[in-house]
Amino acid sequence: MPAWQLDIEGPVQGIGFRPFIYRLATSLSLKGWVTNTGQGVRVLIEGPEQTLSDFRQQVQNARTPPEVTRSDETTSILPPGNLPCRALAQSRLVWQEVPEQGSTSFRIKPKAPDEVALQGSVPPDTTICRACLEELFDPTNRRYRYPFIHCVDCGPRFSLIRQQPFERSNTTLAPFTLCDACESEYLNPEDRRFHAQTQICADCGPELRWYPGAHESREPINGEAALREAISALRKGGIIAIKGVGGFHLITNALQKPAVEALRSLKQRPHKPLALMVPNLASARLWQAGTPASESLLMGRDRPIVLAPAHPNPPMDLSRLNPGLRDIGLMLPYTALHWLLFEGLLFELQLTERALPDFSPRAVPIRDWLEAPHQVALVCTSANAPGEPISTTLEQCQKYWGKQLTGYLDYNREIAMPIEDAVIQSGSPPQVFRHGRGTSPLEIRLPLSSPSAILALGAYQKSTACLIQGDRALISPPIGDLGSLASLNALEQQALHLETLTGVKASQFVSDAHPDFPSTGLARRLAGERRGSLHCVWHHEAHLAAVLAEFPAFNTQPVLGLALDGFGLGPDQQWCGGELFYGQVGDWERLAFLEPLPLPGGERCTQEIWRLGLPDIERIPGNQALWGRVLKDSGHSTERLQTLIKWPRHPATSSLGRWFDRMAYLLGAAGTVSYEGQAAAELEAKAWRALNLHAGKQQPPPDASSAEAAVIAATVAPEGSPVVAANGELSLSHWVNTLSEIGDPDLAARAFHTGLAQGLLSWVEWALATHPVKTIVLAGGCFQNRLLRETLLTLLEQRGLSVLLPDKVPANDHAISLGQAWTVATLQLKGAR
């Protein structure tokens, strides 16, 4: 009897793929088996020739499932989709005829102990599916109100896997032995939990545990009672720590102002925006002025935090959540526990709903209350100590927060790997700010196959690890800034976990060229311990390489590259952040820099941005208003400031990030910022306000003020934009000073963004005169500024250029590890190293 072997390489583990193949094969009465392999999944199939042909045809058809029409009525909880079919669409299928095996049935068999090291895709965590959600609130279902309900289609994956393949014994669910009922479901091909590796229920799975924050006893309150305690605490305006998929969050009731202020105080976060979790898409529309595109992001299976413009009339004053900003971050529930918290807040609080005056769980069908708009919202932020990685254990959380919290909602299952929520900004196109739960580890298919295993360890901020093996790059979740030993240890843990998941041991190690970054020291140590090779890559070259790693077709020809961010060390040992390049990955020529900006006080300028105004005091005699602000913001005496101004050896930087800070300060921003990028984000928000106010005006109206006329003119055809000097330097200082004299800060901010984009276009055109190319790469954290990004993108495309922006990988330093690894791989492929 004919037999075929099918090898499937791709994201086919942890999503119910083997049960999918089992059902398809048994429906056709075929024999054989399906198992995990080093590359993904292998199928041995035997039967009549025509039936085998039918099987093959159905597999091929499943690779291109028909599009499903989406509507609010059917997708406000979850988008439809068949995970195995979607995985097939992203996979490589290899068929080959093999000798008859004599199989008597079709079965799912475990991976052989001597199977080669796994190199298949690592499954990400996914949000609760609709079927599980229906079961959660079905009183007749045996998993009714069980906080850890999930199935073959949904639930934690990466956060609980210790090693591949994705089988229960390799996860943190291994200690939980299946009860008889779960075992029966697991073995039943007709059950939707057939071979679900995360199969559990209240009788055999993890249990909630509540620990009061101010209570001395270590005995927890368990189960449903623990849930009630947490809901009661939130109802009273308390702040609780809750163990999520990848770590602990601090949450509180967003509608209670004192609670939000207390949370900010605890987190030492006076200005940084806070994200909200709201029950559903209808509720999100009360808070965000969303678009179909941004709502699609909210509804994604990864359930990210989505940044989009705030609603003009939200349920509360948003200044306590996103002070000075235009966008607000929203996310939807992604676990059963989240839904149970919202249910408790809605019904126990007995909120008055205009649309549903007789609101109660018994009076309203599940679909109605799950999808109706509600004002209730939870502030949700990671429960890590400032500067530390996210906490994954109760002990870590209690050690820092102690009695400051109302309580801790824990559960007795380990988190294998810490992981935060993903963050994405809506736009055209949208921009990923941070990968995390649901999107990590991120896999990038490379243009070529690396000859060796390479482990890159990123830079200092938003640090990640990247492992390249063959033509795949696997990027870890971000750790954050490496300002503590705990953060550095977490980076090493993530790097080694990537090796464990892939069965690969790196022999090449890469770091930033900055000698003092902790990640540089880690790369040096690992290379020494393994007697491997150590490589260093310049910061902005890594930024450009990360973008090109996503676009295989553009790695064989020279391009122009704009690298714009806050800080990066250059080959001349200067602080850079605004550079124009020509070349290819591993072979870059720096053509020019932005005009250097003095940094009185060096790195202190990144927080004390009043220092960036000091050169303007000297440059603009008689600017008493600016002098008065600097005196007030600095707290220094006149004599001390005059000494600082006249100091002859201030360092300088070409950083566009610092130019944003300087412009923001000149237009009235606070002299000290409390988080990275604060001043630039507030400046962008001012510009959006002006844009909205003057939208569609191609010329100033007759009664326009001089300031309004200036910005409208700058919006349409900017004059006096940054000037390109003979040596290629893009000059900004005179132009910035001129803009700061516009009376309206919003109009000036708008003119700054428009003129800057026009100036960058002029810079590119200067380079094109001697380096004619068709493609330009935009990289670096400054391209998280949506207004600058979209304005410049339009100008460059109108010029006839192909523009490459980061797609799957963020523009910020999250991408550095990928760029580092791809640079070394490229040089080795070229034989340069």
C-alpha cells in the first residue's frame, strides 16, 4: 500500500496541529502517525493511492483558508480563525514517497528520545478563545468560573515552556496530573481538548491564592474566595498585584482618582502614561477615537496594548493617565481571570448602564454583557520595582511592595519565562513599540543562512537577545534597561532560554561597540567561557541592519540609511543619534551628521533638559524669559549657570532625540523629565493639536494671526527648514531658535515637525547627488514619532524612493540585537570574518 512522509517546518507546535492532522487522517480512514520533530511536525501516512491524494489535496487547501467576514457582532470578543490552517500558510511542506510501514491505525506518537535538536518555531502565548469564554460563564460546564481555563487553541505557551517540543512534560504544568475527566477529554479524538498539552480543570490544575498586603499571616485565601477578595479590594479603590501570564501586574480601578494617584506614587511614575484594560471593543470606543485598523490591532490574538488617539469625550479626565499626550494605551482581557474580575466589578458594583437598566448576570445573555459597552476600566502596569525586570514570583513581588499593596492575587504554577505585554502604535503603517506576550519570541526569516550559531545581546536600553541559527533569527522578549544586576541576569536567562528552546549552542557572540554597556560585558564573558568569538557592532549600523534583515530583497544592493535616535556611540567615539549612511549591511559609509548639539552636563541632559537651553541664552542676548525659566528649573544661582554656560569643553551630540528635547524646552516643556522620550512625546502631541485645528487649510485665512499663518505656510511649503552645509551637516540651530519665537507653542511644534521632515528630505537629496540609489532605510527610536514618520515617508515616496521602515521589529533599541547578529552573519557569509 502506498505511503508518504510529510515534513512541515514552521509555527506548528502548541496550536493543536497534531490533533488537526489526526482528525483529517482518520476522517479518510488512513493509517500512520504524526509526531513533533526537530523542524516542526512529521506525518507518515498510508492508504489507497486516491485517498492519499485526497489527504494531500486537503492539506494544500488548508494552507489558504477562505477569508472570514468580520463584524462587531461576531468578533468583538475574538476574531475567527483556524490556527492549524494559519500555521500551514506560514510553513514549508516537504512530501516524499517512502516504503510501506504496515501501520494498522493512525496515532499521535511522542517525539523520539534521540530526535535531533529542535529548531522549530516556539509557540507564543495566546488570548482565551471564544469557546473557552463561553464555557467560563456557563453554569452547566464543569469549568464554570475556573480562572485558568484554556484549550488546544488558546492559553499560555512560551511563558510556561521549559524546552521543546511543546509537550506537557516540558512545561510548568508538568506537576499537575490530569484528573480522570481531563484524561478522558485528552484521549478523545472528538473532544476539542484532544491532545491539548495545557489541559487542566479546577480538580487538577492551578488554584488562585490571595495574600492580604497588610496581614502578617502567610496562610493564603484560596479559590473563589481569593477572587472575591481581589474584586472587593478593587471595588474599594485598592491597589493589588495580580499574577498574569508572564509576570505580576499592579492594577487598580481607573475611575477612582485617588487610587490612580496612589499607584503613580508607588511606581515613582509621575508622568509616564499608564495603560487601561477595558472589557471589550465596545468599551474601548468610549476611550479611544479608534479606526478599523487600530481596532483590528486591539482584537489581535496577541491582545497588545494599542496606542491610538484618545476619545474627545472619554468617561474621565485622561490627564491622570496620559498627561500631555495625544494617545492613550488600551488593551482587552486575554485570560479568564481578567474576565472574572470584570464580571465581579460589573455585577457586584451594580453599575448603572443606560443601555441595560436591568443589568444582572441572570437577566442578560452572556453575549450581551460580554459585548456591551461599559465604563469600568482597570489601570494595568507591570509590578516590577523601578529599574528591575518584571516579577514572576510572589516572593519577588512581596519583597519590594510589602504592605504597600492591598493584596496579592497569586496562583500555584510557575512562570518559566518573564514576559511583558506587547505595545503597538496605530498608524499608517502601525509601529511595534515593544514585543511581548503573544508576539515573543519573535522569529524573523533571514535572506540567507548563517554558517554558524550567533548570539547577540543588544545594547543598554530595551535590551533583547537574538539567536541566529541558519536562516532564522529568534528574538527574546525585551528586558528593559540594564541598570541593575537583576536586569542583566534576566537578559542572560532569556539568551540561554533561546538556546534551550532551539537546542543550539552559540559559538559567536555580539555586543554593542560601547565598552561600558553591561551587555558588552556579558557577551565578553560568554565568549570566554565557551571559547567562542566576540564581535562588536556600532549602534546605528545595527539599527539599519535590523530593518534590512526584515526585507530580503534589499540586502544585495547599496541603500541610503537614516539612523535617528537618542544615543549611540560612533567609531570616532562621539555621541551620535543623527547619521546619514550609504552602503550595505556590514559595509557602511557615514556620509554626514546632524549639527552637533552641546550637552552642558553630559548625560544629565537626558533628564535635565533645561541644560539644553543654556546655549540659547548665550546665543540670544536679552532672552530674559528663557533665563528666568532656566534659573527656576535648575535651582542654581546666576553665577553657577554663567560658569556652566561659559565652560569650554562641553561634550556634544548629533542626536535628533536631544534636538527634540531642546525644542520642547524652548516651547515650554518642564525642565526635568521623568521618563525617556517624555519631552519629545509631549512636543508631538502639541503638533497634532495644531494639525487638527488647522486641518485642510492650504493657505492662511484673511483673519489668521501671524503665528497661525506661519504654521500653515510651514505645513504646506516650509521655508527656512534645516539647511544642508557644504560638508553635508544638517544645520538646525538657527531654525529652531526662529521657531521658538512663534507665539503659539502648538503651532511652533507643528512647524518643527513639518520643517524637520522637509529638512531630512533635503539631506537625502544631497546624498543622492553623489550616491544615486532607489532605496532608503529609516531606523532608530525617533521614528516612533508618528507625525515625523508619516510626514517623511510621504515626502520620500513622492520623491520616487522605496522606503524601508521597521515592520515586525520595533524602531527602538529592541531591534539592536537582531541588527548585531545579522551584521556578523552577513560578514561571515561574505568571508570578511
